[in-house]
Amino acid sequence: MKRLKVMRQHPTNQDATTFGNLSRAALMSLIRSKGNRTTEGRMASLLRASHITGWRRHLKLIGSPDFGWRKERLVLFIDGCFWHGHDCGRNLTPKNNAELWEIKITATRHRDAANTRELRRRGWTVIRIWECQLKREPDSCLRRICSALNL
């Protein structure tokens, strides 16, 4: 099995990779996300099992919330611990290019904060749940949602 070339510059660099001499940016642009099935799927199952209704997935709002209740103007983000920089003790520090990943994760955290501020400015209630919280304390996550929905 071929090993991927280790990134030596910023993750969006133009160095050729081992995949047909594609640039890193060209290679990454070919990857299409299908949503985070583990965390979002788990939350959808919990909402259904708790008979919490009225939610929609992926509302077209700033920040692309994972779940939203339009009538109640509530949005829910399920943030992955690695990608959004949660210091939950799961030892998620990358071994390769740690400095560059730190820059990327810090930028994600700043973007998350700006999106939250803007949504709140527009009158939305924003709930952010960490991936590890959803896994360890699903009932607590549901209580936060129910409280915001006045259920």
C-alpha cells in the first residue's frame, strides 16, 4: 500500500501528491462529505426516540447548523472534538504537522464563535454539543435541547 506524502507546508499547499501528481488542494477538493453519520445520526436517533419533533437537518443558515427548529429559532451544532478543538482529554493532538493543524483548528474555533455571534444577533438560540458529550452524556444533551424548546 502506498503511503501518502506528508504535508510539509500549509494543508492547502500546491505540492504534488502521490495521487496522479494532483496538487493537495485538487486532491482534497475531490472529497465529498456525506455528513457526520456517527454524531449527527446518533443525535437524530435520540431526538426521534425522545419524541422531539419539528427539527430539520442542515438549514441554510450561516455556519450550516446540523439541526434546526425554524419556528422556535433554535439551531444545534454537533462539533467534532478534533476538528473544533475540544480539550476533552482524548489526546487528539496530531503527530504530523502539529503546528499547521493547530492553525487550522484555531481558525475553525474563531469561525465557530463568529457564526454563533451572528446567529444570535439574528435572533437564533444556538446550542453547541461536543461529540464526546453526546457519547458520554446523551441525556444531558437532550435536556439542554428540551430546555431551549420549553418542553
